[in-house]
Amino acid sequence: MKVTRLLTSFCAFALVPGAAAGGLMAAAPAAAAAQPTLVAVTATHHGAEDRMVFRFRGGLPASQTAQYVDQLVADGSGKVIPVAGRATLQVSFHNVVAHDAAGSTAPARKAYRLPNAMLSVRSGDFEGVVTYGIGLAKRTQFHLTTLQNPSRVVVHIGAAFRTVPRKLWLFDRQAFLANTPPFFVPRLRPVIPGTPATGLMDRLFAGALPLERSSGLRTLRSGAAGFAIRSIADGVARVQLTGGCSSGGSTVTIAGEIMPTLRQLGTVDWVKIYDPAGHTEHPLGHQDSIPACLEP
């Protein structure tokens, strides 16, 4: 009888799934909770505000924060990321990702034709924190809200100011490859009336809209990260490129966008473009000018 009880106990122990040496149960590892995934970034204008909408799959972020920053800095590397506009609003989402096994799940960069919000650019998808910078035409008040079904974080950005439509010239890559001029074509953008030259240049560096890109339009930056309007006087607009300057040996450069874009303004007849060091080929006189770095 004693032997039978011992044998029965041994068999019961042997049949326990996951039993470890010494008679202790090996605990099964707990499944890691999946983080919400950013899957879309969109923007619309409603009344007196622009709304940036970040949509997530798998729930909302654990938290989200927003603040104005002087520079947008890439998470991890610390590299400064240029953002077009007069103000940069940084938005961060915590305990989320913006990628899966196949790669990025949301646009890293996107331009908009809204009164205030002109660009969103991702600066981080690092250790559970996803960060974007929003380039604005003007620094205004903002606030954040969340929505469910689907899960969304909405950034409400003040846009209670007047804009006027102006033309912006973009590079038509398909026309260039087919050698069928014109290689630069105009598209409309909203700009603040008091500073149209700055507003147009900001929109140029924000880039082509998604629909424009799908038809082959691009912004040729020719190595430049940004610009500074040196002056507009006596019919001459002087613009200095910042960050870099190179034609790459091409006959088409950022000059083909800047010159017609600024010449549409009533106070501009000629455009002189300077390199980051402040040089241009014809600094004096009533004529257009480019720097040597934009020569083919």
C-alpha cells in the first residue's frame, strides 16, 4: 500500500506540465503587451484652427506632450532637423512605436496646404517614444485632445489670421526626364499678407504636397537646409541659402524655384541668391544672380 501511494505521487508529478527539476513549476513567460502603433498623420482646417491628427492602431499612447522648441533634435543621434516655418511645435507620444517588422507605419515627412500648419516631420521613433515637429507659419496657442474608435490624438493649432493664395514654383521631375519644358510649375499656397516673401520661401522648403509628389513634383533644395531674406529693396530680392549649396552638376537647381516664386511679388523684379558664405556671382546691379555653387 505504501509503495502504491509513492508510485501514484511520482506519476502525478511526472504528468504536471512544465515541472522543473527539484519539483518546482517553471513559470511560463508573460506575453509582452503590444505597444500602440502610429499608422497615419493627417491635417485639416476647421474654423479658426488647424488640426493635426495622429491615428494609432492598438490603443492610445500612455501619454502625449507638446511644446514649442527652438530646434527639432533627432532622438538618439542629437542631430538638428531643419523644419520649415516661423515656429516649431514638438509633439511626443509615449509607449508607442511608428514601425513594424516591415518598416515605418506612418509618414516621416508630410507637407500641408493649411493656413498655419505647413509641415510635419518625424524626429524620433526611439525606445517607445515617437516625436514629430510641426512647422508653422505663425506661433499661436494650441491644445491636445484624444478620440477613440479609432484611437487618435488631435493637436488643435490656432489659425485665426488672414492668408492670401500665392504661387509657389516646384520642380517637375517627369517633365525634366522627358525633356519637355517647362521644368518648374506653379502651385498655390496660403501665405500671410504682411510677409509674403518669407511665407513663400517657408512653403518652398516645406516641400510638395502628397498629391503633388504622386504626380512627380518635388522641391529641389540643392543641398540647402533653409534660407534668410537679406533684403528686398529697389526691385531686388536678396536671398541667402543656409546649411549647404550644390547643383550636383545639374542644370536645374533651387534657383529655378526661387526666382519665379519671388518675382511674382509686386516689389521684386530681380532675384539674387547667395551661398551660405554670403557670395553670389553678380551682387550689384539690376539683374538676377546665383552663386557659383549652383552652376552646373
